[in-house]
Amino acid sequence: MYCVKCRQKRDAQDVENVTMKNGKPAVKGKCSVCGTGMYKIGAHA
Ligand SMILES: [Zn+2]
């Protein structure tokens, strides 16, 4: 997943599938380097 803080692709920790307010699936995780929340919209892990 892409980390907006590192501005690089990073491995995500604590990855979980979530549903956004508009009903679309997304994947939520944490950057393994800086701990910033990461989202990937439109897919489930
Ligand atoms: Zn990061």
C-alpha cells in the first residue's frame, strides 16, 4: 500500500477490510515504517 507520509510504497501492518461510508470496500492498514494510517480504496485484502 502507498504511504502518503513516506511517499513510497510500504508494507502495511494491522491490515483489515473495511467498508466506506459510500458502501465501497476498502483496506485499512498502518505503515510498517512510520505508523501512518493507510487506505486502499476499491479492494479487499
Ligand atoms: Zn510511512
